[in-house]
Amino acid sequence: MILKTKPADVFIDRHNGPDTEAVAAMLRTIGVDSVEQLIDETVPAAIRLKRELNLPAALTERAFLAKFKGIAGKNKLFKNYIGLGYHDTQLPGVIQRNILENPGWYTAYTPYQAEIAQGRLEALINYQTMVIDLTGLEIANASLLDEGTAAAETMHMFHSQTKKKSATRYFVSDLVLPQTIDLVRTRATPLGIELVVGDHRTVNLNDDSLFGALLQYPAADGQIFDYKDFISKAHDHGVFVTVAADLMALTLLTPPGELGADACVGNSQRFGVPMGYGGPHAGFLATKDAFKRVIPGRIIGQSIDAAGNKAYRMALQTREQHIRREKATSNICTAQVLLSVLAGMYAVYHGPQRIRQFASNIHALTQLLEKELKALGLEQANEFYFDTLNIQLESAELKQAVKREAEAAGINFRYFGESSVGISLHQNTEAADVAFIVAVFAKVLGKPATEAVEIPEEVELTWPKNLVRTSEYLTHPIFNTHHSEHEMLRYMKQLENKDLSLAHSMIPLGSCTMKLNATAEMIPVTWPEIGGLHPFAPREQAQGYQQIFEDLEAWLCEVTRFAAVSLQPNSGAQGEYAGLLVIRAYHEGNGQGHRNIALIPASAHGTNPASAVMAGMQVVVVKSTEDGNIDVEDLKAKAAQHADNLSCLMVTYPSTHGVYEETIIDICATIHQYGGRVYMDGANMNAQVGLTSPATIGADVCHLNLHKTFCIPHGGGGPGVGPIGVVADLAPYLPSHAVVEVGHEKATGAVSSAPWGSASILPISYAYISMMGGEGLKAATETAILNANYIKARLEEHYPVLYTGANGRCAHEMILECRHFKKAGIEVEDIAKRLMDYGFHAPTVSFPVAGTLMIEPTESESKEELDRFCDAMISIRKEIADVESGKADAKDNVLKHAPHTAATVLTHEWTRPYTREQAVYPLEYVRAAKFWPTVSRIDSAYGDRNLICSCTPLEEYADAEEKLVETDKGPSY
């Protein structure tokens, strides 16, 4: 007997769902002989790649992890006292293991289907409540991308709300974090807003051109200022004030809301989230109730379900850019959900007493450090401070000597000005660390240092009385109950059980690409070598990260066929914005800054027009044909009409309708003919990799959703990563950074607070590409197309497929026509809610066509899972047919009452015209793994009319138990 050898554990077989036998069966159903034939009939020959992807050979999981351990080991873990918005912290192990490392939390999607997302929504309500309490303001959103983004969003918000209609100037204190000033300046320029950076103590607020101001609390150098008089004077002159604040400091400091601030922004990173070389972290934005209709980003609110029970859902303008498009005030379409959940759980677990104790310890140690350094004869410039000292040395030479000695001892400080050293302490600082810091200065000064110091049992808080916080915070029971690990574990598990994720079933969301987030890809994220680095640490301490960036940029260039990539944008929408800024800067660099027309197809993602307006462009909409493609004649006419001012075309490929448009090369050539550039939205790159590329079709810029095509988890609505690739002549205009040199000589400014955006989750995409290799990535794309066309073949006789390509094939996704069901009173929402009873999350509802469902299965789903989903959809079609025929009542039927909770079917008196079994076990497979929605259909309108965006008030707890056993009364007619 001869034994043949070959790798037995190939990652591609783990990633792609269908095996060889399943593929053969699927091909028969579709009606083709091979995958190659299917691809030839689907992807236009003119855009096919002429060569295979040139990427390193695929690694096994074991080989990858061994290799990556060596790469990560090149990063040096110093003690970081740099501050500037990033601090060492401690994520409790119970939260790390049960949320950050738990696919039940990280593989869930944005909670558009709120009935099966109640756990995440409650966690986000906790986060919002935490931010509201600590900032002293009235409403907060469910997080933004980072502190700089939040500050820029408030500038835009207040610019839109000012009554001083000619006001175009925005004051920013020169003691705001430098990366925030950089990002706000980037955002201000295209909008025609002039940034005035200066001293808040001397600025003239009696200036009719001034509409807003931004302050830092504590300031970037550690000083604490009393801003109450400044804010009062600003308001006297019609100037809105935003305060960027440190949540940990606010446990001791008078909150901005009590000082009169109109908004408070910041970063919740130090509430347990690792620094991760810059991200991802949850930025926060809180404001007054008066601005609740214009606050950007996600807001989670409380409403009621069909039984009158409390239920959570996303509130107000949570997808305003899809409704208002070019009139939207923000292109933000996501949040940092997973990170805000971590920060909120940190507050739940520790509670107000422990968090205040952390702050007290930090401040006490900072006082101790000041005392010891003054004993060495050093000057400390900050009269009032929380955690940061500003040490004034005698010369620049002495500062360099301190830097050398500190780094030799494994310590990073902040070095700024002529001879200033900033030292920011944090939660993990201990008395021994203080002694070690003092020893560094003593050695440089040639003086003896105390060998050991002890933290005093008590210290006096010497701040002015009006700066000392007297108001309570985190008083709700949720922050005062789960302080033992056992209770915390149970609470998190209780919430997890309310949410449907990829751990339960496929999530067939079109345009959202909910694919496997393999465990091997996720493992390095929580390694200290990845999480423990400060983003402003010297680059030589981050050689592992630099290799990750260089390799990943090169690989993404190969996939896209572009010349350069920036990893800085930390969401898809930020990638869009960054790409358009590059185009804008290119035109300005060529003396054609007047080019400001962006052509955008009517079918485009709603973030496209919003991003264009933010980049200072004027949107001109291009029509779609009846078959869903771009109307080429209309595009050519509008390109010619606006030839002198044409900036760019924004196009998604394959189209948002799930079709490879045959005319794409002609479309791109037309734009280039008139001097414009082509921006390609990379939302559908999962249908391109290895088969075609953005550069091949003629695009000049493209953003890549790493949280879609390249396997970074959606995290329940964030984090995301949206790097951009560009052709060679646009490369000099890629984003820069104010603190860390990233090397683009004509850069557009920063679009994220950290130089490489959400650096700590880039290893996920690095792992995916490493373990798939070029052949594997191509096979994944082919399998995604196979899976989509298999679903199409199974469902098209039950639901018309709205758009197909020239040969009747769809790309990686398809749109099912559901509008004709309205004749029987059935809405697409009824189908979405009924799918919950079958154990599935709905496909994308009413986008890009109202009244339809857009399905994308991805390559990761097996034939068995695809069949379960198809069986569910076919069964629902039969239920609709019963309504159409009159067999089922038009209003009192299983679709209109969906989803069905356990409380609904366990009622003693069952009066529905269908059985309980039909309600909750519509197909046999559901019995084996029933997922129970915990609330009935939610009344979103009620929640918007009665907006509650924080934890339920205490007085409502008295009758909560009785209310929760009420049964579903059905929808309101």
C-alpha cells in the first residue's frame, strides 16, 4: 500500500463552506457544468485579470500563528506614560473572554433587526447612560469612530445649527490634542470653515464670524482649566462650545454639562480597551437634548413591542444618509459597538466606587510623582492636574538625555516644546513605577533617588472648589449590581442569549458580507504584543506593526492593482471620505480646485453623496436604467455638461443591484476623457478579488471594507476598517498625521485620530490573506458567486430576482422582488420578522430598492445552511400565498404577528387562527436549535415620539415583572 502525502489541514477548506460533493450538486441546480463556466457567464471577459494574484503561498493555521508570533515579537512593550488620549488600562478577564473573544458578540451585525439584538442594544444603552452620567449632559450616541472624529462631527453639527448664518470660523484651543486639531482641520477645509487655533484665555469671542469653540479638559499638557466663564461668554455671543474630556478624570472633575458646555466628546479607551497602537476604540459624543434630532451616528432608544413590553432599537436618524443622501449632515453609518460594549461593561463590572477609586489612585500617584521630582529640583508647570505632569527642563539637551535614559529603561514619555517632558499616569501605574520614573530623572541629573516610594493612604485634592465634582454618577442599578465575577458572567451571558449572530445561523445581508471570522484570525488580537503599544511610541518600538502594515499594504495593492494604500481610515465611510479628499487634493495640486462636481448613480450607497458633500463637492445624480444598470447615455451627457468642473464619479462594482455591469470600462473612460477621476466604492470587493480589480475596470481610488471582504468581524455594528488604494499619481495625496510621520508629501491631512487607524485588528485581515494565499482568495470569490447563484436558482420561481447580468447570472448577491405582496397586505418587513421564527436574520431590507430583499450568502456558508435558508424563504412564500388566497386572514396571520416569543405561545389562552406549532416550529429543522426572540415586533415610531436613550428610570422597575409576562397583542392596524 502506497501512502501519498499532502497538507491535511488546509485553511481554505475551513473557510469556504461547500465541499467538492456539494459544489457538484449546486452546479447541477444552477445548470452549469463547472465553476469555471459559471464565472465565465457571470464576470465580463473584458475585466478579467490577465494573471493570477502574486501573493505568498497559503499557510496552515498552525504555521501562520507560529510565523505571526515572531512578527508580533518585534514589537517592544515599554511602559507608556505618553498620554494624549491613550492610556494603559486593564480589561477584566471576564469581559475579555466572554465578549471580546466570544463569537456570540463579535460576529453579530448592526442591530437593524432589533427584536433579535436586544442584548447588544441593552449593552449600548448602558454605554450611553455611562457617557451621559459622566459628562453631565442629556443625550449621547452609541459611540463614534474616535475622539477626533467626534470633535469634527460636533463642529459640523453646530455649524449647521448656528443662527449666525454668515459665521464660518471655528475656534480650537491650542491645548486640544494635536491629532484632534489635525482631524478637525481636515474636516473644516472642504466645508469652507476657517479654523482659528489659539489661547482660549485671550481669544475674542465677540466675533460675528465665530460659531463654535473646542476646548480640552484636562488640556493636552495636563492642565485643568475652569471653563465656566469662557462658556458663559461664548453663549452670550452665540458661540457653541464643545469640551473634549477624559472620562476617568470626570469621576473627580466637575462635568462639562455642569460647566454649561453644549457638547462633550472624547475617547472611552481607558475604560478597559487596550491601546492597540491606536485602535479601535469607541469615541463618544454627548450633547444637550435640544440637539437630539441632529446628533450624528447611532442612538439607541427605548420603545415598546406589540405586547407593550419595554424593547430597545436604534432611534431617530440612524440611517439618515440613506434617506437624506446629499442633504445628510454626516456620513457616519456605523459605530464602534464592540468597543463601546467593552467600555460599558467595564463600568457595569467596576461600578462608580471602583472607577472613582481608580481615578483617586491615579491622581494620588501623580501627586507623589510630582513631590519626588520636585525633590530632585525639577519644575512642574501644571498648577492643577489630574494624571499628567509637565516637567520643565533647563535645556533641549537635557530633554534628549532624559529621552535616552528613559528609553534605555523601557519607558516612553511625551517630549514637546523646547524642553518639556509630559508624564501621564494610568490605571496600571503602581508606586514601584513612580520610583522607577524618578530614578530615570535622578540618573540624568546625577542625583541620588529614593529607592522605594509608597502611595499615601490619603491625599488632598487641591483643585479649586468649583472644579471638584459633587454630583453623583452611575447610580442606576445596572452599575451597582454585577460586581462579583459570577454575577457579571451571568449578566453578559443573559444578554448574549438575546442576540442572533453567525454562531447561530447565516446572516444573508446583501452588501454586508457576513462571512467567517476564523478563530485563528482572531487569536492575535488579544496578544499583549498587539494590544499593548501606544500609537505615538517611537516607530522603532513597533517593528512588528511596521511589517504588518508594509505586507498588508503590498498585498492589498496586488489585489486592487493599485500603486499605494493607506490603512488610516477606520470605517468604510471614512474610506469614502478619504478617497474623495485625495481626489480633491489632486485637482487642487494641478491648479484645478474648481472641479467640484461628483457624479453619483441613483442606486449608490447613501454614504456616497453624504461623503461627497463633506468633501466639498456638489452631487449630480446619474439615472439608472430599468434593468438597474447605470444609464450610460445620461452619464455621458452629464459628464459632458459638467466637463470643466467634473471632479469624479462614485461607482460601486459590482453594482449595488448585484450585477457586473458590462459597460464599466466605457463608463470610467468617459470620466477620464473629461479630466475627472473614478472613485470605486469597495463594498462589493468580495465579488472581485482574484477575478478582476478596481484598477482593471478603470478606477483611480477605492476603499476596501476589511470588515467585509477581508474578514474583520462586524462586532455588532463596529469596528470597521476602510483603507483606500490609489493609482500612482494620487499616492502623494494620501492621509498624513500631525504626530507621527507617515510619508505622503502632499497629504490631505488626517482622517482618523491614530496614524494607522484601527491598527490592532489589521492582524485579522493579515491572517486571512496569509492563510488563503492568492489561489484561495480567488476560490473564495468564485464560491461566493456560486453560493449566490445557487440561492437564485432555488428561489427565483418563488420570488422574482430583480436584476441579473447579460447571461441571467447574479454576482455575489441578488435582490428579490417583494413589492407585489403588498396587494395582499404583506410588507417586506413582515417577511423580515417572520424569518426570525425560522432562526434567521433577515436579508437587507428595502435597500437599494424599497420593498425588496437583498441577499448575500458569502463563500463561508455550506450547502446545508443555504438549503435551510432557502427552505425557510419558500415556506414563507407559501404563508404569503395563504394570505393571497384568503386561506389566512389578511391581518391576523402568522406573518403579521411575527416574531413570536416564548411568552406569546405559552399563554394559557391561544386565540390565533394558526397553531402555536406553526408559529414557532414552522419547519422541522427549527426544533433542533430554536432561537427565541425575546421581544415581539417593536413599535419604532412610539420610541421616536417618546425618546428614552438611557437606562430605564428606577421607578419603572416596580411593575417590570408583571409587564414582561404579557402576551403579544399583535400589530396595530
